[in-house]
Amino acid sequence: MKFLDFVVLLVLLALLFFGIYFLWQNFPTQAVEFEEYKANIINDFPLQSAQFYPRMRYADKSISYSLSESCGARKEGDFEEAIGILQEKTILEFYRAENAQISVSCSNLSPKPAEEGHFIAGEGGPSLIINASKYSVILSGKIALYRVETCDEPQIAIHEILHALGFDHNSNESSIMYPITNCKQQIDQYIIDEINTLYSLPSLADLLIESVKANKTGIYLNFEVTIANYGFKDVKNSSLYLIIDNSVYKSFDINGVDLGSKKTLTISNLRIPRKTEEITLAINTDEPELATTNNKVEMKVVRLEA
């Protein structure tokens, strides 16, 4: 065999080898599924709640309020005394601001029927709420102080502030949240405890991987992942890492995730090593969170028993 013929044979054999390897890598095979993932959301709060909806709170324990010009010195004094009492008994803080979370109006007349939709109960309540799954985050509340206080303590103002904090009426006549107010009523200890429990967490975001479905066919990976924000603040920047063999194989920009919102990312025919039988999806953000243990999911190929 001539030398040139030998070289040609080697080239042909090499082409055949690489052709077979290429077909082995890319030839469709039966799809295999990865373990399906769904987050187990644990609510570490008592099932019994005195609120309109479970786990209602403002984003932060420091809550702003504004008083309308119609509030005279008496009603303004009653309201500020009421927030002083709540600040002594709970971890809440209140401060006055123009664009406030709780707006207080004062009048000698009850709210008109057209205005009653602003309030969940009585003359006060949350007016804008976001369902963040684990919490109902109150964005704003309204209070109408039209009744004249007849007690030494500001019972009416306390009652309405608690409505604006999400608390409903109850059937205990000695409770400040009984529908008919009298001067001997007190703030229930369970209300104080619930406020302190709800606001014990800082005002942070909480990104988590809520669910994942994934499969692969040969070297092609397909997955759908849902990312949610269960916290109290928006996230401006975030990304999702696909980790294979303990290193970041691919990253995807998720960008912002508002509180209470979800984003679903669907990826199809992403080339990965054929031997891959385990993948990890992890959320990455520079912003502080309530928890990071829910930011990562490890998934293995499901092996069917013969």
C-alpha cells in the first residue's frame, strides 16, 4: 500500500469514527424524565387568625400615616394617642408622611355608600392588598374618624387602626374589636401576639423556585421552572443558574420579580452532556432575602424499575 493511500484510509476511518460519534451524540433517543419538583410551603403561623385574611401585614413594621385637614385637634390627638398605645404594646412603629400607607379622614358624617367599598369593615380597613401566597401584603389602608370619642382613651381610633392593620370584628364584648365600642374594652392579647409574630420578619424579598418539570432526550434538555417572590419587597435583578457536575453550565436572566408575582421560564433543546443524570437549578440575586434555602433544587433522572 502506498503511503498516500494509507493516509487517505486513515482520513476515511477518522471521518467514519467522528460520523458515528456525531450520530451517537445527536441521534434521538427515548426521553427520560427528571424528578418533578413542587415547593412545600410551610406557614409557621397559627391556623386561627383574627384577620380578614390570614397573615395580613404591611411590608414593614414601620408604617406611615397621614391626617386630612378636616381632622381637628381633638381627633388628631386621639389618633396619635392611639398609635402611641399600639407602639407601647407591639413592635409596630408609626410615622407621619405625605404619601402615607394609612390615610385618615375626619368628618362629622359617616362615609357615603359609594365610599364604603374602600373599607373592609366599619370605618377603616385595608384598601389595597397583594396576595404574596404566604402573606397578604397590605399596600394601603383608609380610616374615617367621623364619630366623636366619648371615652378617656381613644377607643374608636384604636379600633379603626386595627381594622386598617387587617383585623376583623369579634364577638367578645370586652374586646376593642367588638362592633359596638365602650370605654372598658381592651386590646386582646392574641391580637398583640399576632401583630408581633407577623411583623417579626424583616421587610425583605423571598425568591423561591416554586415548581420544576424537566426531561432530556439524548443530549437535549427541556425544562419549565416557575420562580415566585413570597416576600415583602420587589427584586430588581436576579438570574437562574443551571448547574451540572458542580459548575454553572448555563445562566438565564430573570431580572425583576415583584412581590406576589411569578415568572415562568421555559427552555427547550438545550445541549448538555449525554451522561448527565442530575441537574441543579439555583436562583442568584445580590439582594437580601428572608430565606435562601428555597433558592436551589436538585433533580435526578427517574429510573423506572424493570
